Amino acid sequence: MKLAVNVDHIATIREARRHTIPEPVLAALLAEQAGAEGIVCHIRSDRRHIKERDLHLLKQTVKTKLNIEMAATDEMKHIAMDIKPDIVSLVPERDEEITTEGGLDVLANEAHLQAHIQELRQAGIRVSIFVDPDTDQIDACQRVGVDLIEINTGKYADLKPGEKRDQALEEIGQAARNGAGSGLVIHAGHGLDYFNIRPVTAIPEMKEFSIGFAIVARAALVGIDRAVREMIALIQ
Ligand code: PXP
């Protein structure tokens, strides 16, 4: 299983002072040197952390795989066409939210998403959808033509170990089996950290984890190289 590191919160620290440091691109390169097999960032419509200049620099420097999370809007589609990352991950976005709050409602937006995804794929970009572990939503992901899905682990991550968390984990496992059975590549992410990742790694369909906050928070104390290596050790 692979680790993709989300560098949004390196930019959050920078923007706390509207400064020029720390540099998300430098964090991305250090994460790659420590063994990360992908770099992720989210360009939000309010540009609260990652900005266009970060995308251009990441595109020029990332050696592994650049995955840009974005809303399925025309503005974002133009940015994707301009940057041409390896992967675009479509996520829902609400202005007031602190972080992405749930998976995309694919069922409610099938026609729009199908056309949007087709354009991105024709430009040579692989497309992912961030989706809740829900059978109907995952079936819809397959219909709209994505290459892969990222299963939202947020509900699982919010629960303490116990019966309800086991149930949330089982839902993720079932979703992974459904998605893989339909030919989708399975990624997962949101809220994963050094304490809750192990049970999710037991799901054999999982190919990659996208982790941001926990790694950046640990990196602030022990450095990014160690923070990334420790997470990789837990995943493999
Ligand atoms: N996946 C998606 C779709 C996200 O929006 C985020 C948060 O930016 C993550 C994964 C990473 O979540 P976390 O920062 O909690 O590790």
C-alpha cells in the first residue's frame, strides 16, 4: 500500500502570516525523499491555503504523482486543464467548512459529473471521486466514468475504538470490495493518523492512503522526513 502526502497545511502555516514560508513544494520534495509515492493538495475556491503558484511549482517538481483535489466547477476544470496533474480528485466544497465534510453526492449530479469527467480524461488526466462508503454512491462513481475512488474514512476516524468504529470499518471494507469489483482502483483518506491507520491497512483492496493533517502536525515536532517514514512503516 502506498502513501500520498497532502501538503495543504504547510500552506496553512504560510498563510497564517501571509508569508512566503514554509514552502509546500519543499515539503513535497522532502516527503518524496522519505518515500511518499504521491503528493496531494486541495485548491479551494477561497484559496485559503494552496494557490495557483503552488500548483505550477508542484507540477514542475513532483517526481512521483501529483493529485489535485478540487470542486467540480468550470473554474477548477480550467485550472486542471492548465496544470494537467496526474490525477484530479473531485470533492464537495462548502465555503464555511474547516475541512471537506463528506463524500461527493454523485447520485444527485450524475449528468454534470459524467461530462466534467469526460473532459478531464480526454485531457489525459486520471480522475478520482472522494466518496462515502455507500454502495449506491460507489455504483454511481463507476457509471460516471472515473478511474479510481477515494473512500472517505472521516466517519471511522472520528470514532473511538469499539463497536461503532468496527462497524464504520466494515462499511469501508464493503465499499472497497464493491468498488474493486466494478474495476475501480481504491484509495482512502480523511482523518487518518498514526493511531487509527492500522485497521484500515487490513483491507486488501486498498492501494493508497491520502494523509495530510496528521503528518504535517507531526512534522512540526519531529520533521517531515521522520513523520513520513513513520507513517510508511505503519502502512506497509
Ligand atoms: N482526502 C480528501 C478528499 C481531503 O479533502 C482531505 C483533506 O484535505 C484528505 C484526504 C486528507 O485528510 P487529512 O488532512 O485529515 O489527512
